[in-house]
Amino acid sequence: MSGVLAEVTGNLGSIGYGLAAIGPGIGIGIIYGQGVQAIARQPEAYGLIRQNMILGFVFAEALALIGIALAFAFRA
Amino acid sequence: MSGVLAEVTGNLGSIGYGLAAIGPGIGIGIIYGQGVQAIARQPEAYGLIRQNMILGFVFAEALALIGIALAFAFRA
Amino acid sequence: MSGVLAEVTGNLGSIGYGLAAIGPGIGIGIIYGQGVQAIARQPEAYGLIRQNMILGFVFAEALALIGIALAFAFRA
């Protein structure tokens, strides 16, 4: 292995996914953190609150899943 | 394996998308987190609150989707 | 190993996972931080609150675990 500049292997898709997971990770935390606060404030609105927590979670999670798809789309 | 600079494969578009997804991921989390708080505070305004939560979500999500489009636009 | 510019070895998957762990780490912290606050505010809603804290934790944790899976998927 002479003349090799660096022995780093892997696909940039891993880094892309890693970056794409930062936002949703924090976002889901905020949704559920504020969500349980909302439940504590008004337990009788639990149906509406939970339904919107799940909806927001799905929207945020999608961003990370797109990162996985892109990693495989650009696989050399 | 001589003359190999690095065995890193992939497209920078993955990283670009990953970076583009950080903000919307956090932003969507804030929208839905604060949104369910608003629902808990005033459940009778549910229609208006939900409608604006969706609108904000769409605006934030668009930023990440542009990142995908750009990754494919600059595909070598 | 003469003439080598840098002796960096390893796989980008490690960096990808490291990045992927940032968001969920913060997110899970927010969930449990706000969660115990919610329990303190309304201990009688403990069942609902705890159940949603666990759910949010699982969703956020999954993002980091996907990062591990991806690191092995792109192993050279």
C-alpha cells in the first residue's frame, strides 16, 4: 500500500445520512418533549395532541429516511 | 493499489442534503412541539392552529426537498 | 510508508454514525427533561406521559441505530 494518500474507506452517503439525522433527532425530541407537557396541561385533549405528535414525528422522520435513500442512490 | 488517492466513494450531494435536512428537522420539531402546546392551551381553536402548523411544516420541508433536487442536478 | 501525506485510516461510517448520534442524543434529553417536568405538573397523568416518553425515545433512538446499520452496509 505504497503511494496511498489515505486509507480512509467508505461512502459519503454515511456522512450525508449522519448529518440528515441531526435535525430530525432534535426535532422528534422537541415534539415529544412539548407533547407530554401538553398532555400534562390538558389530558382531556389527549386525542388531538397525540394525533398531531405522531403527524409531526412522521414529517421529521421522513427527512432522515430520505438521507438513507440518497446514500444508496449515489452508491458508486 | 498504488496511485490510489483515497477509497472514498459517493457524491457530495449526499452531504449537501444532509446539511439541508438539519434545519427543517429541528424546525418541524419546534412547529409541532409548540403546536400541541397551543392545542392544549386552547382546544377550541384547533382548526386554525392545525392549519397553520401544516403550512409551516410545508415551508420548512421545502428547504430539505430542494436539497434533494440539487443533489441530482449536480450529479456528475 | 514513505511519501505518504497522511496516515489516516478508518471508515467514513464511523463519522457518519457519530453525526447521526448528535441529534437523537439531544432529542432524547429533551424528551426526558420535559417528561419529568410534565410528571411533576400532573402526576395523575403519569401513565399517558410515561407511555409517550418511551414512544418518543424509541423513535429518536432508531435514527442513531440506522447510522450503525449504514456504516456496515457501506463497509468496503
